[in-house]
Amino acid sequence: MCGIVAYIGKREAYPVLINGLKMLEYRGYDSAGVAISNGDFHVYKKKGKVQELIKHVSGAKISGTIGIAHTRWATHGKPDDINAHPHVSGNGRLAIIHNGIIENYNVIKKALLEKGHTFKSQTDTEVLAHLIEEYYEKAGVSLEEAVRLALTKVTGAYAIVVMDSENNDKLVAARKGSPLVVGIGEDEFFCASDASPIIAYTKRVVYLNDEEVCMIPREGRISIKSIMANEEQTPLVQKVDLKIEELEKGDFEHYMLKEIYEQPKILIEAMRGRLNSNEGWIKLGGIDQVKKRMADADRFVIVACGTSWHSGLIAEYMFEELARTQVEVEYASEFRYRNPIITDRDVVIALSQSGETADTLAALEMAKKNGALLYGIVNVVGSSIARLTDAGSYIHAGPEIGVASTKAFTGQLAILAMMAIHLGYEKGTIPRSYYNQLVAELENIPSKVEKLLEADAQIKYIASEIKDANNALYLGRGYNFPVALEGALKLKEISYIHAEGYPAAEMKHGPIALIDENMPVVVIATNKSSYEKVVSNVQEVKARKGKVIAIVTEGDTAISEIADYTIEIPDTDEPLTPILSVIPLQLIRK
């Protein structure tokens, strides 16, 4: 999840770049680096955190008003000082930072080696630097044209920024499949993977589209061209509605904890102006634009990755039960490489916090060619998915800094629940009485999440009891099966403990053999429709001395009597239980 920052203007570049890297630390990385130019390159790279880079640079005379910086997540080549970005061309004139993967780098590298190029790192990025150098020197073109020509030969994903030590009056940026934002200040420009490093200086930004190259001058206006067609593009300047305080973690231990505690407020924001229980209505502007086509669709196809895919699985239950609509949920990373049957009778729903997930974007492009209606549910206003889709709904969760998604997940579920309830009523598949009941209950969910957060100390104690485990099992049925998958993912992401989520009934088909006194088993047992069956599953675990952590509804007795630890959630209607049952699983941390 590499992070990119670049600057050109009148300020000293180094403080801007370092502060920008700190803002992007949430993306996950294993090394960091910076390059400043004042006629010569000053390149500093270090394995480890940004703080290690700062120590490495300490005492050096680093000055200049143009520079690039990067946090790297290793793909090609191990995490070390040499493979860290920025990378420099063979002639030492160009420096580049890159987010993404060049899939055909080996073919390009072989051709460049035959031309006499030598390489210092094992990265695909250094190969791209040399390829740009080849066009820049041999073709006698401008830097932006050399970058464009080089990228016509590249297969893969990239967001790059390039600078020339012999021309300190411009930067060149380009993107395909990885996000890149250009910030427009007063006689200065910024470039970053997202807006967070930019908003301290300006709120005016341009989001580069896929396959665009942008020349960023020291003075004047940016210019954008399409990479393949070499056609001028008109920059669309947008205002970022983001506050600096939203990017600070305040008194919280870390960003993820802050974002978990923001969920009551986020859920209110997701429903604001869209739901009113007193008057008994749900109004989603995105659906209103395409209401008939959604109601008449043969099926919904949900495409997503990671945590968003789990949201999609829960939505499958919601849409099938409430709106009686056929639903398929696809990993976007698999869907895009298949030859799926998509028609103009399908609605393809994309779920993505950032709105920039490369695989999800590619899946949408494929669906668009086949005439499907595209609906986006994203958090970032103006993101690529928001621009590509025919209609959609914003989550309004604010920036999610934590790498492990929490508030975006529950925000997605709130939007999806409103969609399913609204469509169910419009199609006549749920009666008015049940519609009113669900609307009222959904409006109460934020206060119930707030109540759940009061159990943090109890959950922290439970976490301390299982922290030495090497494996964990998460079980759920129905709506809570995807919640089990999400809980297992969170434990893996945050605690580095191996965990797997299963439908509770599938435990006996293999996983049960692994259960012993050292295996924590988290059972989500809040569904009234399958409660007795889950009781039987818990008894099977206890018969093998497994340590059971049960998520139950307030007032539960049967499971609470046999579980080792019990966490209660407030009672709610079954389609809405995942918004509550996931909260304790977010809070269980090493």
C-alpha cells in the first residue's frame, strides 16, 4: 500500500515531504525514502519507519524546493535500503517513486540490459526509471513525453512521480490503477496518494484519471494528457471537504481504536437525510435515479475486496430476504480475470472504502462494456469508482486512517440495509408494518453501538486471556457467517494470529479436528432463527475442551452457561445484527 508525496513550489520541500509521509503511514509500509533536488539529487532511503528515515537524514544539509518521497510495501525485492524508493535512472538524472506493480518488468529489464543498462536494486520501479531515461535521452523529447512513451510499453498498475535534477521547474506524474491526487496551492503544487498530506496546504485538488500523465510546473497551470491517445485533457479542480482534525488520533492509542469509537457518529451521518422513522421513509438519492432499472433487474452482482467483500456477503442475505432479488457476491480480483456472464439486465454494485481499489475498478469497466447498471458505495467523494458508476451512495465516514477497516464496514452495512429495506418495500416483498419496524430499528442502531462500546474493558480482558494463542476459529450462521469471516480477518490483520471464519455447521467437516484447550473459538450466536443449532455447535466445541468466546443477545441463558466468556449485544432485528455483532470482534485485539 505504498504512499506517494511530492512537492514543487517556494517552500523547503523536505518538511512538506516528511510530514506527508507521516500522514500516509496508515497505508502500511516497510521502508521510506526522500529525494530533494537543487541541481543535484539528495537521495536518502531507509528500511523501517519514517522515524528511521528522519534519523538517517538528521544533520545532512538537505535543501531544495522540489522533491519526492515514498513509503514502500515490498513487492519486487526484499525490504531494505537499496530497494526502498526513490530510484534513480542509470545516468543519475531522473528520480522516480512508484505505487503499483509493473507486470512485464522482466521483459523490459532484459531489453535494457542488452542496451547496456545496469541495475542496483531488484525492483520493477528501477526498471521503469531506466525505460523513461531511454526515451528521454534517445528520443530528445520533454520529460512528460518520455514518461508517456515509456508507459505505453508498460503492463500493470502504477502511480508515479518523476523529477529531473537538471530541470527543477517541473514534476511529472501519471497513474493507472493506483490513486494519485494533485493539490493546487498558491504558486505551489503537491502530489500524493490521497488528499491527507495535501489538505494542510490547500483544499483544491485534481484527481488524475486512469492512464493520464500530468505535467506539474513550478509556475503556471498543470497540463494533462491521455497516455495511449496522447490527447489533451481538461483538469477538473475539486474542493476537498476534509478537516485536519479528522486526521488526528486525539487521545486514542491508535487510529483504529479512534475509528471504532467513531462508529455511532458515522452511522448517524450515513443515515442523515436518508431515513426518518417518525415519518416512515427511506430516501436514497442514488437509487431514485435508477429505481426502475434496479427493481426490474434480473440480479445484483456485488464486487469488492477484503472487508468490503464481507459487507457484500451480508448484503446478499439482506437483498435476498427483504427484496427477493437474486444476488451474487464476487471477489473483484477474481471476477475481472474470468469471462463472467453480465448483461444489461444486471446491476453491478461496487463496494470500496477508498473508491480506488484497482481490481474493483477493473471489474466495473468489464461490467460497463456489457451494459450493466453500475452502482457505487464508496467513502471518498470524487474517487474513481464514484466517477465511473451510473449512480451511488457515499458512506460519509470521513477519512479512514487505520489499515484495518472498521467504520467503513459498518457504514457500508447501513447503506446496504437502507437499500434492501427500501427496495423490498418498493417491490412489495415486505409489508408496510415490517418496513416501519426496520426503519425505526435502523435509526436506533447508533445508540446501540454506543452502548456496546462500553464493554471495551471486558473485551480487552478477554483478549489478554487469548493473546498467546497461535490459531483461532470464528463461527457464525446466516447473517453472522460473514461477520465470522470479518472477525477472523481483523485478528489476522492486527494481532498476527492465524484465524479462520466458518459457517458454524461446517465446523464438523474438518476444522473440528483442530480444536483443543489451546484453541479460542469465537461463536456469534445472536440469530434467533438458528439459535438452537448454534447451541449444539458450542457444545461440540466444549466437548473438545475448546475455549469459547460467545457473542450473544442480551438476556441469553443457554450459551452463556456453557461458554468461557460471553459478550452481550443489544437485541435487534436479524438483518441488522451484523452492525452490532461485529463491534466486539473489532475490539478484540492483542
